[in-house]
Amino acid sequence: MPLKPAEKAALDQWYCIDAVTDIPSGMSVNRLLGYDVSVLRTTDDTFMVRRADTGETLGTRLRYGYLWITLGQPARDVLPIPEAEEDDRRLVVCGAISVKSSAPRVVENFLDMAHFPFVHTDILGAEPHTEVRHYTTEIRRDIDEVWATNCEFFQPQAALSAKEGIMTQYQYRVADPFAVLLYKTCPNAANRWDVICLFVQPVDPEFCRAHPVMFLIDDVSTVTELVAFQQVIFLQDRIILENQRPLLLPLEPRSEIPTRADASSVAYRRWLKEKGIVYGTTAQAA
């Protein structure tokens, strides 16, 4: 169902729709926020994107190995990732994964540490290490982002390059309503972070495509190994997401009972409401 005019807040965002390497030459079709879009890739690798129903030419950006587009008039450019400019980091594009769930649900799941021991057993968590310790969550008004800091969790294999279990330090950054980044302990470089991003493309209210990408300090693992490791984790998440009810993210107070571990989710939902983002939420029908 196409967006209502009142949902301009969702239109006025930048969205990742595909890795550049996955977009064929010539004309192809994609979908965003309930609208079909045509993507023309020319022989000199430039892109022309139009809204299929109106023929309107859409704004485009090439960032972090992906094509980004907008259906509206964003107030700012695609989110900045300073680590992407560091010469010793590897860009690892992990491919698109379709999920029968709403985009906000996928972002919220990415923020959740409590499921690590039960969904990503012996990788990102394991019993009896199930406690989510107190962490700090804030909406940073100066940059209009949600951050969770001072996060830590014991992980049997925090990264592909990890040789043993470690207490992993985390920071989460929700840089726009459908793009979330994780900064985590880097096994290969003290005092630096590995950066794992999830760019979520809301195709329809209850269906989306997730685009994971990593900026890593790892000169040993192959790209195939790194992609496979990340996809195993996300496919484990997909099973949970597609069985979660409702698929739309509730924004109403007390619709779901939060715990202390859900502080980042609570802040994210409050931030969406403040911004007027209702696409993919239970406020969609309001």
C-alpha cells in the first residue's frame, strides 16, 4: 500500500536499496516504501532511478558500496561513517537478505543483546552468560541519533578472527530510522572498533530487505568466510523476526512490557514517534 501524505517523515529519508555490485546493467526494478522504482545502470556505471508510477527522477547517492535513493526531500545527506575512510579497514558487503517483517522490527532486533545466548548460541552468546548488564542509552539531540554505550557481553566467538571467548564491548548507533551501526571490540587491534552496519530497506509495511556491511580490521580471513559468518548470524535472526507478532513495531506505551535490557528499544521507539515515523509500525493504520 503506498504511503499516505501524512507519512512524509518516512519519504524524507535516504535508503540503501542494493549493493552496487549486485545491480545489473540496463534496467531493473526495485521497491521502496510501497512504491516500485526503476533503476537504470548505464555503461559508464552511472545510475538513473525513477518512481514507476509517476516517472519522477529520484535523488541518488553512492556510499559504502551501495546505491541509496530517496522518495522525498531529506534534510541531510546519507549518514556519515568516518571509519569507512580508514585505509586499513576492509569493506565487506554481505548481500541483501529478505525478511518477512517490518523494517523497524529488524532495527530493534539488531539493538537487542538479550537474545544472543539463545539465538546465536556459542557464537555471540552462551549460557550461563545471559545477563545484560546496565548500559547507557540516549537520544543525542545535537546529531539527532540514538546511541547505546557502555554495553558489554561475553561472547564465545565475537568475530570470525576471534580465537577464544571474550567480554566484548559494544556501542550502538541508530543514525537514521532504518540504519543502525554496531561498534564492537576488535580482536585484531587494541583501542579500535570493528564496525558492523545494517541498512534496512522497507519494501512494504511488513516486508523488508536487510543490507549488512562491515568495516573490519582483519587481514587474514577471506571475504567469503567473512560474508558467510555474518549471514549465519543474520539468518538466525530472520527465523525469530518472521515469527514475531505483531510484525509491525508497536509504538503505543505499554503495548509491550520492556525490561531493563530493552532500554535501547524504548529510546528507539520514542525517537521514531518524535520524528513522525510510522511506516512499519502499528501507528501505520492511524
